Amino acid sequence: MIPLFKPSMNDDEVKAVGEVLKSGWIGLGPKTAEFEKKFAEYIGVKHAVALNSCTTALHLALDALGIHSGEVIVPAMTFVSTAMAVNYTGAKPVFADINEDTLNIDVKDIERKITPNTKAIIVVHYGGHPCEMDEIMNVARKNNLKVIEDCAHACGAEYKGKKVGSIGDMGCFSFHAVKNLATGDGGMITLNNEELDKKLRKTRWMGITKDTFQRTGKDYDWYYEIHDLGYKGHMNDITASIGLVQLSKLENMNSRRKEIIKNYNNAFKNLKWISLPIKKDYVKSSYLNYAIKVKERDALIGYLKDKGISTGVHYTPLHLHPFYKGHKAKLPIVEKVYEKLVLLPGFVDLTDEQQNYIIDSIKAFKK
């Protein structure tokens, strides 16, 4: 099978991990600190806090902002972590509809869903295409709401010249195996607030005032204190070493993804039965997902499976899952799009031969 996703790694990552294993320090330590520094510089923020997943990043971001009750508006077209992170805090996720063209959260529906109980908005840059951040930030300021950017799909994407993750109150990134920057798993919070940065560093490691690496040195200091509730959510140096290598390759990998998507668009532009994804002129996408819309979605998925081509449907709208069945919401665009959505392989190491085979197979589907 041609997979839908596949991480792009070589001997550079192997060497980096080997060096960490030989160093004798594989937990939260110097490589994690280095990754945080370089990632913050890349995004254009003052601080970056490395974690074990984007799910943890979303949870701790909400916690740091003091959101433990009320409502948080999230798009219904996203991975469940976006909403469950809200549940973890004791708040309630409120599902918003999306724009049919970009599959990003609809600003007008955000405004419709705001109530006196609304505390924050989590926006998801779906597939790597940035949301309408100017409009979203204006709505948030007008209503005194916090904004968290879920950048799980969008490492390297830009909105009007600004990297995503630098626009809202906090940005949350994923380094899961299928993401643009892949470490197997891992996450990062980006922000400019120094006090929240200090708080997050304690919260990610059980509320401990000094982590193990900070206590280690010429004069080992075993003593630390715990003042607040914390969680076990920090990154380790094995993961960070992979992240540093991947970060150095990110722009080139995103450029390759862009090339793959351009090939798809050129091949399918005259096929009236396929609705192609769009990109606004003022954004730079990270091109994580290539999502087309077709009427005969399930038939196409079955056909391609028989041809040895993996596809995906990202995502089943959250309000349609049994866990969220009590969350009543009018989401006509999400439900309409979901019935037609198909993701095609677009990973960095997809060969021209593989892509041509996928294109030819899809073109032959109607015949």
C-alpha cells in the first residue's frame, strides 16, 4: 500500500538520537532546552515550552490561562484532542461550523456561539492553511476572550507574514509521527508572556519548582518545592534531538509538500467531479493535508484501496461521536463537507512514480 502519511527521516535523526543515548542524559535536559530556544526563534516568539504531545499543550495552555469552567469555542472539524483538552479542565467545548473552502473555523459562527459563559476560542489551522486570524483576534478582543492556536497541522505556516503560533495568546504544536515536523510524538506551546512561561514549566513537571536538570551540576541540589497542582507532560532529550534535526529540514520538507499538492491540482483541475482545496493569497500553508471533496466519497475510497492507495477522512465531526451526542449544535457546512471529504497521500518522500500512479488511478475512477 502507498500510505497516507509517512515520516521523513534518515541517518541525521539516527545520529542525533545516538549522541543523546551516549551522553547519559536522556530525560528533560539540555537538548530539550536547545529545541525550545530554536523553535521559539523560528516561530518568532519569546518562549517555547516542550511537552510530550499537542494534547498536553492544549490542556496546559487552557490551565495556565485559568480556564477551569465555562465554555470554549472549538471547530467541529478537528481531531478530538482539541475538544477533550477543554473537557480536562472542567470547561465545556462548544462546537462551531467551518468555512467550506478552507475547512477552517467560521468567524461568523464563532460570534453566534459566544455567550456570557464563553472564556476562550481554540482555532485549528486545518491541513496547514491558517485561519482568518485578524477577524478572530478582533472578535476575541471585543468579547474579552483568550485565543489558543491549535497549530498541530501547521508547523511553518504563516498568516500575512506572521508564523502561526505567534498571533494568539498561545500556540500549540504537534510533533506526532504524521506531522510536518515529526518526532514520533511530542508537542510545544509558544507564547510571549514570561509569567505564563514560568508557570507552564512548573506545571508540565508535577508543579516542581526546579526540574532535575536544573538541580544537576557541580553542586547537586536535591531540594525542590511544590506549590501548585502539576502534570507529567514534559518532553525528553531523545525526542528533542529528533526535533532539532527535523526543524532544520522543515522549510525544505514543506516546499516538497507544496510541490506534491501543485502536481495534484494541475492533474485534477479539469475534473468537474472533484472539488479541490484552495489557498488564500495572503497565507503560506504548511501543506500537511491534501483534502479533496467528491460526491461518491466511499466508492472512491474503496476503489483506491483496491489499487493499493491509502486514503483518509479527517475528520468525523466531533458532535457526531457518541461521546459528544449531548452537545446539540447546528453545523450544516461541517456535516455537508464531511460526506465528501477524502485525503490523499502527500508525504514528503512520495515519489513522482507513486504520485502519477495515484493521479492515473483517480482519473480512471469515473471510467
